[in-house]
Amino acid sequence: MTERDSEENANPAVSGSRVLKFGEGRISGYLSALFGICALLGVLCFIFPEWLTTKELRATLYSFSFVKNLLWLGIVIAFVTGIISYILSPRKRLAATGIGTALVAVLLGAFNVQERAVADVPFSFGVDWFVLSLVFSMAIFIPLEKAFARHPLAVLRPEWRTDLTYFVVSHLAITFFLLFTNAVQVYVFGWAHSAAVTEFAQSLPVWLQFLACVFIADLCQALTHRWYHQVPWLWKFHSIHHSSRNMDWLAGSRTHFVEALATRSAVIVPLYVINFSEPALNAYVVLVGVQAVFVHANVRWDFGFLEYLIVTPRYHHWHHSDDPEYANTNYAVHLPLVDMLMGTFRLPDKTWPDTYGVFGQEPPKGFLPQLAYPFVSTPRRESADDGSLS
Ligand SMILES: [Zn+2]
Ligand SMILES: [Zn+2]
């Protein structure tokens, strides 16, 4: 994976063989492989729901008939696009992958799945969360980024495999993340509950609870985030997120799991201690899911005065600039107000950064080297001297 990514990095973002064009059978081939693999994973979720699906999502995000219809649609798409690719493309591997995996899904009983009671198990993989997130994120963001691109960027841009690996791992491990943050809440901060605070918070209208949730969560996130920029050892974890040189919806997935766990806990704990009502918390969780992807997207939309109220792609893109003057600003991910209060708000008029990436010492390329990076390499002095850790 690392070798192929560095090989891709040698190419400009939109040139060479990575650019997909209509009529070559490669777009249909990738679609077939994507839907075939997702259909196979989907049918495995129906067979082993205890181990491959997430209890919380089964209860809140989808119904049995919705995912069953989606599975059938995925199989049809995999077959149709697979046949188109097989006819158009001289290379049959993608079509064979799509048709082959869809066929296995059918043989495993995809058209005969039955709803049944799901036993409680201590741990499961979020295959359902991964498949649903991937399919819907791609369906929304790829057309948007094609139509409104700020920077010319191929769908299969450099290092897409690395970022997709982050996407896969973080989604499959969702139950682990939920268990971890839950344990931190209950066992470490269980003592901090106050009936009076909870009573006051829950007496507020839900919309106000939601706004308070977003503000408190973003303030905690931004303070932790600034800490990651200021402490050299923590910067080694966070520099991985900043190492994306191409910003798009998938780039935001690149986050070291230690940072993801620590930041999630720092945000969730105060909300848990205050104990806002469930509708307010659920609305906040949806906002996080959408905005975390959206602010990285390669869309050139101008939001006018709203850019001072809500964090937009342009706002967060400046945080990913490889110029430390800008990268050490705009820590908020929801509300620019948080950066205004922290004195770290910076939004140049109308313009976007030309280049993105890490200033100072660059992390290695590839998922596994990046996973190990904070624990094995020694920081070079100049990375602190060039303003990266100010
Ligand atoms: Zn940052
Ligand atoms: Zn980011």
C-alpha cells in the first residue's frame, strides 16, 4: 500500500492513468467491485448480526426492510455495472471482482434473508456502519466534488488507499470506540454527576440544549486540538491528520486512533456529566458525523456571512494549510465563535490555501508506518523551530 501510494504521489493529482473517464469500463468496474464487496459484507451482516453489526445502529439508524432493499439494489448494481465493464474494459479484474462477490452474496442467501432476534455480545465489528457510511458518503460527496471542485482532484487521488484504510478501520472499530468512551464516562467521571445541573440542563428547550451541546463539545475539542498543536509528542499523533496533501471528503478519515479516542473522550465526558436530553445528544451526534466529513470536502462553495457562524470547508481547509501561520488557527470544527473566544480565528477573505500538508517533520506514508510513528521516531529540533509547534 505504501509503495503504491508513493508511486501515485509522483504523479500530478489529475493526470496519468488514475483519472477515470467515461467509456473505458473502469468507472463501471470500480462501481461493480464496490457494490459487489459491499453486498457480500451486507449478506454476512444478515447471517452474523451479533458479530458484524452495531447494536446502537440497529436500534436507531436503519430498519430491516431498508437494509434488505439496499442489499438487493447493491447486487443488481454490481451485476449491471460488472457486465458493462466486462464489455468495455480490456482489463477484466474489476468486473470479475464485482460479479464474483455479488454471486457469492446471492449464493449465501441474499434474496432470502430473514429478520431474527439478535443476541447480546460483549463486542462486535461495525461492518454495517462501514458499508452504510461508505456507500452514502460516496453517493453524496463524489458527485458534489466533481461538480463544485475547489482544486482539480481525481477520485483516486494520491494516497486514497491510505485514507480508505483509516475509513475502514475507524468504522469497523466503532463498538470499541463506544465501549471505551462509555467506560471513561462511567468509571472515571461517574462521580461528577450533579442532579441539580442535569435538572437545569434538561429543563431547557431541546433546541437550546442542542446549541449548548455543540458549543461545549466544540470548546473542549478546540482546546484539546490546540494542545495537539502545542505539545511536541502530541503533535506527532496529530501531524498524521495534517499530512494529507489532497483535501477531500475522505481526507478527514486520516486520524491516529489514540488521537481519535482522546478527543472523543474529551468531548463526550462533559456532555455526559451535564447529561443533556437524548434528542439533543442525538442531534449533536448527527451534526458531528456530517460536519466532520463536509469540512474536509473539496467544494468551492461560498457561504457568505454564514462562514462566521458555522465552520465550512474553506474555514477548515485553512487549518490544513501547510503554512503554520494558518495551520495554528481555526481549531473549531462547528462554531467559529469558539476560535474567536480563544483568539485563534483567522479567515482570509474569499481565498483558499493553495497547498496542504505538514510543516516541519513529515510523518511516513501508509497506514501502519503512521500508526507506529508517534511511538518510534524522534522529533527533529527544526520542526519546533519553524513555527510548527508554537
Ligand atoms: Zn490540527
Ligand atoms: Zn481536518
